[in-house]
Amino acid sequence: MVLCFRVKFYPSDPMKLKEEITRYFLFLQLRRDLHHGRLLCSPSDANELAGYIIQSEVGDYDPQDHPSGYITQFKMLPKQTQKQEEKIAEFHKKFRSQVPSEAEGNFLKKAATLETYGVDPHPVKDQKGNQMYLGVTHLGIVTFQGNKRTHLFKWPQLTKIAFEGKMFIVHVIINE
């Protein structure tokens, strides 16, 4: 039997969560989001986050314990490549002396600064047929092109939301 814990509401500052176990569960959720491509970010940010995961999992880098290619056994990024694994290993070496809870806390701090933190992106197409992502946050509805946020429609700006067939329509008031 497999039990999956999913976060419905992401805190704006995860380090303010009082219980360490709650922070750990949030870490696990964000780690899963990163692995499945829901936490969209630049390759360098993804490598840094993966470095924190490795530090949390295996502790300090030691050349005897961690031979070349040791990162391969950890799947943290979608379509993880050899080049990315080398960059992740470089980050892991930098994170020396961080205990697991500290590495997980640093992961959470970094993840909370990303534009897609707390967003479950859904693939959509715009009016011209271009691939985009749509997500819902506590601020409103956001759209992404790749890993860059293109629009944020705040809840007070939305006047009507409709769903017709395969069409999702949002009526927005734009203040000039």
C-alpha cells in the first residue's frame, strides 16, 4: 500500500512552520514536484535544489564513499542528464557540514523563492495554439511560458470564470 501526502496550501514562508515534521512533509512534496516537473525553475536552480536533496540523503561529500557517477542512483529531475548530475555533485560538495534538517530547510527557502512555488501547473494552449501552463495560487491565476511567469491575474481582477467543453474562459478587469 502506498500513501501519498499532498500539500493543498503552500505557506509563503515555510520556515515559519512550527512543527519540524510538517516542514519535512513539505520538503517531500516539493521534492516530488521537482522530480515530476511541477516545480518549474531554471536548470541552475534545479541543480542547486537537487544538491540539497543529496546532502540531506547521504550527508557530506566524501570521495571514498561517493565515486564518480554516484548521483545517477538518485532521480530528482525530469529527464536528468549526466551533465546535470555533474553540476549537482558540485553543489553537493559546497553544502558540506549541513545536517539533513538544515539541508532540507535550505531547500525549502530556495524553493519558496521560485515563481512556481505552490503552483500545480496544467498544460494549456493559448488562442494561437502555443503551449503554456496555467496554475492557481493564493494570489490568483498565473500563466507560464516555459518556466517564466507571463501573467498573474489577481483574484480581485477576476469577474467571471467559465468552462465550456475544452475551453477555460476567465474574464478579467485590467487596471491601466
